[in-house]
Amino acid sequence: MRAQKSKRQSSMNAKLNGPGQRERKMVALLDKMAPREGYNLTALPDVRFLRSNRSLIRTPVLYDPGIVIVCQGRKRGYWGNRTYVYDAQHYLAVSIPIPFTMETEASLEHPLLAIYFHLDVPKATDLLLELEERDIAASAAPIGMVASEMDPAMSASVERLLDIMASPDDSRILGPAMVREIYFRVLTGPQGGTLRAALDMQSHFGRISRAIRRIHTDYGSALNVWQLALEARMSVPTFHMHFKQVTQTSPMQYLKAVRLHQARLLMFRNGKTAAAAAVEVGYESPSQFNREFKRLFGRTPLTEVAWMRSSFELPPPESPSVYVSSH
């Protein structure tokens, strides 16, 4: 009899604290902490909360390395011939900045609510060294972008993070440890191999990451494939092959995408004219800039910036990053 009572109690507790209850709690917490559409800054410079009250059709984006956890709503990323869904059941990890197209499913009644973690490379590398010392292995071959299922351990970690972030004092003192826990879940999960390879500068993947970092810091200069191959310590043919495997595009096409994304941000955030932004990112011909901008974004620079201002907000970049990104 006592055993049956205990079993009923366990079942009741599971219902109260099960996945559905946890998801509702996370949505409620995030809804309060992300009152403004767009990215909401937090006490931790590398953590932002995202709200979107409207659906967005496919738009070109460029994420810097990080983790996106969606608690409500859905995003789809299209990269090469792959489609990545990240929603309440799947999270996305980006090991290197990848230009891709993205769409959002959301509404005013059912907004998209998500957490974005900018990857703190020193913190992630420190944790990686500890995992390797303890011989904790990772699975899966490296790739630039991966969507993985939210397992119970990851969900529990995210719930605890949101609980802590709801208190300003707790978030500043306890938040960094919770971010480290999220990193641990990713590095030991299905996407662990990808992030580990990106942090290991001796692997082919890591060498391509080094060249990509060079593109993001020197996009305004006259870079060429030979210089980038030298940065990666590869021959030009080998570099070109590995670069395309990692990014699904050529080095020069990637450089072009970085320049155009940065020009868009300069116009949107800093109020630069198209001509001034074009010169700053390395274009010598305004007409070429306008053609390539419209080819990527589907709109002229002026129309694109007006559309961005009517569609979402971007806060000023809070944490320093060497990478150009869409947020």
C-alpha cells in the first residue's frame, strides 16, 4: 500500500515538474525578462534575450560563434542544402560565423522568445582543457552549424539559468557559473565535436577558423586567397577545399558577405550613407556595392535599412567581438 502511494506521489511530481511544466515556466520567465522586441541586454554581456512579435520571411543573417536556445516560437535556418530547425525542442550552436538565410515563426499572441549566448572563447577553451584532462569525449564530426535536440539535462540547465537571471544580484554572481554549465552541456553533447574542433587551432577546422577571424578583423583591406591560406598555414588549393567544406562557400564570396553585412550594420546602427559604408568595408565602386548588396538582401541599401527599422531593433553591441554579425 505504501509502495503504491509512493508511486502515485512520484507520478504526481513528474506531472508537476515534467517537460511541459518546465517549458511553460521558462516561457513565463523569458516573457518578463524580454519585454522589448529585438535583443534585450542582461547583466551578463554575453547573454541576450530575444523577443520577436512577428514572423520574418527568409532574410540573410550572419551569426557570430554562439548558442541559440528558443523557448517559444520557431526559427529555420537554410545553409547550403540543409535546413536547421531550432525551437523549444532543438537548440542551435554556431562554431564559426556562417552566412545563411533564416526565417522566424512568431506572432503578437505567441511571440518568439529565445536566449542568445555569444561564445566566450577563453571561457569555452578553459572548460575544454578540463574536459580533455578528465578524458570526457565528444561525439560527431565538426561542421559550422548544428541543430541538436534539447535533452532533459540541457532543459534543466536552461531552467536554472532563467531562474537566476530573474534576479539582478543572482545573475551577476551566479550567472557566469550557469553559462559555464550551458557550455558544458554543449561541449559534451551532440555538438561538442564541432565546438571543440573550432577551439582547437591545430585542426583543419581550427585553421579555417583562424582565417575566418582574419576576414572579420581585416574585411576593409585588400585581402586575397593567398593571404588567407597563409593565415591557415595551408596551400591555396588545400585551403580553398577545406574552407568550402566548412562554410559551404568560397573564401572570396565569404569575404563579400561579411563586407555587405557590416555595411548594413553601419547604415542601420551608425546612420552612414550607402556610399560611406561601401568605402569603409572595402568597396571602391559604389555601383558594384549597390548591385551586390541588392543581390544578397533583395533590396537597395536605403530600402533595406528602412525595412530593418520597421521590423526589429538591435541594441548597441555590448560585449566586444572580433566578428561581424547580424546582432
